Amino acid sequence: MTVAFRQIEIADTDAFRAAVDTVARERKYIALVEAPPVEQVRAFVARNVERGYPQIVAVVDGAVVGWCNVPPASRAVSAHVGDLFMGLVPEFRGQGFGERLLRHAVQAADVFGFRRIELGVFATNIAAAALYRKVGFVEEGIKRMAILVDGTYHDEIIMARLKDELESVPPTPPARS
């Protein structure tokens, strides 16, 4: 099986929405319970394509099986900040595709010019939080009871990656015997 990682295209819109819907209906990984209406998704993808915002998709046989988008934060004073959102359909988890997808998106966000990438992850999603840490994200805090799904409150871990911080970290010296 070959998984391609690439910038989203307009033709991917319906397949992207289907992947979002699959993950959202699990009701435990992203802060949605179903995909947004198709018109809203079309506008979102069109805007990302038109403006060159990083939105990487993982594609197998024409089907989008994962996504990682990093649109700019909504406030003008945060133009240097990208907000990361990602998901992977269940049958592709635990095989390293999430890490590859995330690394492609972070690289695209760096090229785009973001100096900071931030995200929120369900506190119960231990695997995703560990993946984000592995790729350089640092926990900045916890939003308690931030998400309410099916009558259950979920805490959200707030994480960020600063590009400048990673560039200034010296290499780890070799361990002494």
C-alpha cells in the first residue's frame, strides 16, 4: 500500500470531508461530532488552496485517509501563528502515517512562514499528545472542561511548537561512558 502525502487540491474536497466525518463520528479525537456541511468544507478547502495555507492530506487509491491543516490564527496580531488540526481514519492509525503526515504539515507551515504552530488535543488522547511531543510540540497548559461531547466534559491540552526555539537548540552531546 502506498500512501501519498501532498498539499490538498480542490478535487480532494469530498474525500477530505468524508475522512473528517469518519473521525468526527468517533466522538473522541476531534472537537466535532460530524463533518461541517459540504458548502462550508468547499469554502475552507478553496480558501486554503487559493492562499497556499498548509493543508496536507494522506491519500491512498484516491481516498483521503488523513489530513493535517495549519491555517493562520484568526487575529491579525497573530499572523505568525498557525493553528494545527489533524486526523487519521482508524484503519491507518498505529502504522507511522500520523507522524509522517504531521512532519509534512509542520515542514509546510515552516516554509509558509509560521513562527509558531499551536494545537489543542483531548487530554485522553495520550497517543496524539505523545506524537506532538515527539515532533517538537511543548505542553503550555490545560483547558479544563473545554469540550463537551455526549454529556461528557473533556480537558484539552494546549501545545505549541516555536520554530525559533527549535533552530536555537544545540545538538545533544554524545553520552559519556
